[in-house]
Amino acid sequence: MTGTHARRQGTTTAGAVRDVFGLVLLPVPLACAAVGAYAFAGGGTRRWFGGRSEGLRADAQAAKDAAAAAFYELDSAQRDLRISIETITAVDSSPQVQRAVDGFAALGQRIDEASAQYITAVDSHDLDRDDLEASVATRARRELAAAKDELVRVKGELDRFGEGLGPLLDRAETQLARLAPAVERARAALLAASNALDAVRGSGMRADDLAARLAQLGPELTKLNQGAGRHGVAETLHRADRVLRDAEAVRAEAERLPQLAADIDKRLVSLRTRAQALTNRAGSVEPVLSELRRRFSATCWQDLQPVPEQAVAHVRLAEERLREAATARDEQRWADATALLGTVRALLNTTDEAVSAAGDRLQQLNAVSKDPQAEIDRTRFAVRDAQRFAMAGRSTPDPRHARPLDDAVARLERAVAGLEGRHPDYWHFLTETDAVRRTAARVVEQIREERGAGAS
């Protein structure tokens, strides 16, 4: 960066660093105050002589002034760059930043050497002496010009080094710019969560778990208030984001709490009603089983034998869990109440399916015993449709598709043959035809996927 750019950035960044961290910039190594006395001293009263000596004195003084200007330009550039380095290190501790710090320290040594050369040149020659010799003036001009050239060269190195810090400094300043808004958002989120919790408690709800979660954020708020100067910018930003996220979660849950309580109340009523209805329905299973036993072979109903007893047991267990859920709701243990209601629903779903299965089984067996041909035709149509789809655009079928379809045809024929006899196993027949149709559907889906992949 140029000296002007560095000073401009340094002024802005210095304010940001001081505001955020309360830093006091370290004194630079250049002996500005001491040198100023040498560089711009007017000297005492002296006599001036014309001629060549005065011309040489003027040349030496001009060289001294030029060296002083170069010295102060280097001093200003080093101050600005030190501010940039402090800004970067406050935000980032990566190896890349450490290399930059080491590079700046190495430059500081070269600056000290160039400054020492300049100070020595200034101290070595009193250009205000009345008896200044021409040779001394010439040597002073030469040494001061060399010191100026060295100061300018080191200043060039410093500028190039500063330009290389551009990406690191931009990233650091971006982090600093994020810091204050992030902390303020976290504080605002904590206040909103506290207000939401107060409102819920004011309505008669304890919300103890939410209060505990909010209390856990107290130490985090203390660290946020202590500032990035103590905990670092990156850590403070992470902490602010975490506090914001956790506080917003507490606020959202607190605001949902009244609705959650209402939903739990509604589910308690609904599930109680459903449990009572299932108790009544479970009583109808035994007559269904009696008819199945009277009209069909044992293989058609044996798996349904435990249903009445299981239904009663499941409903009883569901009612126990409902009472536990009601107690949890009264004690405002919302998570426990929700989990228990989920268990109740699962128990009632299982019972409902089992009770329904008995009636569905009787209906299916009645239908197939009266007209098994309808089930046969439906299954054969599914297989033939799959075979036509497999042959579309082909002269011979793919063995991967033909083999399972051929097996399905044979399986259907065996199921049809099983209907012969005095007491046919209609349920086995129905399960076999269902399996054949699922095989046909699976082959069709496989063909579609392969064709879709080929088209893409």
C-alpha cells in the first residue's frame, strides 16, 4: 500500500481497534523526538559568508532537509503499518498472520538500521558552524544523501509489504465490522427470550426447563460484555452467534408453549375417545373369528387367533399411558407428555390394524370363495401387461426381466391348482396372487429406471 493509503487506512483502523479492544498503540522504534531537534534546529546566531563555501553549506542543508523528510515519511508509514498488523493479529492467529508478524519485525530491524545511519549523519556534522569547511560540507551532503536513499529504499520495502497485507487486513476489518452488530443481536435475542419467558410465566406456566436454558446463557452474556479485547474477535463472534441461536430457540419455544399445551389437551381428549371406540370394536373380533373358523380352513385364520386378547391388552396399556400423559401435562412436563401421547397413538394404531385385519380377512375370503376367477384374471392381466412392456422395442426379452416374469406365471399356476380339493386354502391363494402382482410391478419399475438412465 502507498504511504497515503496506509495512513488513511491506519486512521480508520486505529479507531476501530481502540474502540473494540481499548488498545494503546506501542511506541515505534524511530527516535522521532530526538531526531527532530537535529533535523530542524535553526541553530544559534551565526555569520554567513558568500562564495563557494556557502553554496556547499546550502547543498548540505538541502540534503539534510531531504533526509529528514524521508525519515518522517518512513516513520509515518511504520506507524500506519503497525496499526494494520495489530488489527490483523487481533482477529486472526493463523500461520499466515504469524508470518506477516515475523516479516514486520524483520522490516523493523532494517528500519532501525536506516534510522541509525541517518541519526549518525545528522550528529556528525554541524552545518551551522561559522567555520564550516568545504570538505566537511561536501562529506555531510554525501552522507546525508546516502542516509536519505537508504530511508527511501526501506520505505519502498515497507510499502510493498503493506500491499501484501491487503487481503488479511480486509478480512480482519470485515470481522471487526461484524463484531458490534453480532454482539448487539445476541443481546437483543436474550432480551426477547427473557420477555417471552416472562409472558408465559405470567399466564400461569412454569416453563422451568426454558428458564434453566436461559440461565445457562448468563455467563455467555458476561463474556460478551467483557469484550473482544479479552476473549478475541473470532471467539467473541462465535459466542455471539451461539447465544443468538440458543436465545432465539428459547424465545420460539416460549411463544409456542400455550399452543403446545392446547394441542396436548386436544390430543388427550381425542386419544381417549379413540381408545374407547377400539374397546368396543375389539369385542366384534371374536364373532368374526368364529365365522372364519366355521367356514374356512385353519390356515385362513390361525394367525388372527391372538387378536382379541392382544387388542384388549393394547387398549389397556394405552389407557395407562394416557393417564401418565395427563399427569405430565398437569405438571407441565411437556416433553414427557408429548412422548407418552406418541406411545399411545402407536399402540392404538397397532390395535386398529389388527382389529381391522380380521374383518378385512373375512371380506376377502368371502369374495374369493364365491368367484376366484376374478382374482386369477386380475393377476394374469398384471403379468401380461408387464410382459408386453418388457418386449416393447425388442425382438427377444432381456433375461433379467423375462426370468422373474416366467417364475411369476408358474407361481400363479401353482396357486390356482391349490384351489382344487375339498377345503381350499383361499388365504394362501390370495397371498400368492398378491406376491405375483408385486413381482410384475417391480419388473416394470426396473425397466423404467433402466430406460430413463439410458435416455439421460
